[in-house]
Amino acid sequence: MSRIDEILEFNRAYVARRGQEQYKTTVRPDKKLAILTCMDTRLTASLLAALGLRDGDAKIIKNAGAVITDPYGATMRSLLIAIHLFDVEDILVIGHLDCGVEGLRPETLIGKMREKGIPQETFDAVASEGVDLNVWLTGFENLDEAIRNNVRIIKDHPLVPNTVTIHALKIDPANGQLHLAR
């Protein structure tokens, strides 16, 4: 049985036993909170638990490294929607120790792409669209600095009202300990 078949089989049983009932909530975050964090697999249920939150308390936006790469890109768009449509008043920017994006070099990722069969013509086509993969695929060098940069982008954004509070945090995924980013 394939992975998707296993997932669909589990889902049929889940729906039949009404498993979703325990997670019922509204579309608006109960705590008027949004969280920007990394897509790291260690930061799913454990992140909510470490923060004392449950489903329905916060809008959670995840991407590689919890990095805002463009002040008018998808991550910032999600935060603006959370603020203006869903009444978010506080944003937590939470990076984490042992992040795979810290120190990421574009040549490493491009090499992995080549190993998986992405041909040179594709890289050339991407470049002809004006995308510099050496910039776009670069990670960050310092976790605290990256978190502070994201906070600055949000605070300085012309579409974010000054009534929204933004907090810079980092978490240790090994034990859930939270720290202020310095």
C-alpha cells in the first residue's frame, strides 16, 4: 500500500469515528495571536504544547527557517491577512536551534536539485525569469540576527498597524525551552 493510500484509509476511519470533533474551533484565533515559525518537523504539536496553546488559539505560518524573504511575499501576506481579517494583535516570530536553514549555502541545495535530475536548462530558465538562486536559496548565518530581521520587516511594514506587538523568540526543539532572541 502506498503512503497516500495509507493516509486516505486512516482518514476514512478518522471521519467515521468523528475524530475532528475534539478540534472544533472558529476561524479566528482565540488568543488573537499569530506565530511565524519554521517548517521543522519537530515544531508541530510540541510547539503548541511548549507555548501552552491549543488548536484555535493562534494562526500559524510556517516556512523554511521562519524567514521573510520578501516584504510583499507569501509569508507577509499571510501575516497581514491574520492581522486585518482575523484580528491578530500579537505576532511571535519563533526561530529554533539546530535549524537546517542556518548556514545553508545555495550551491548545496542546487547540488541536491541536480542529483534529483533537475537539468541545467531549468536553472537557466529560472535565471531568465530574473530569479537569482544564489540569493533566493541562501540561508541565514546567525539565528538571533535572522529573527530580529524578521521582526524589523514586520514592524516596519507600511500595512502593519502600530497596535500589533511583535516578539522575537527562539526555541530549542530538543526540550521546548523558549528564549527571547537577542
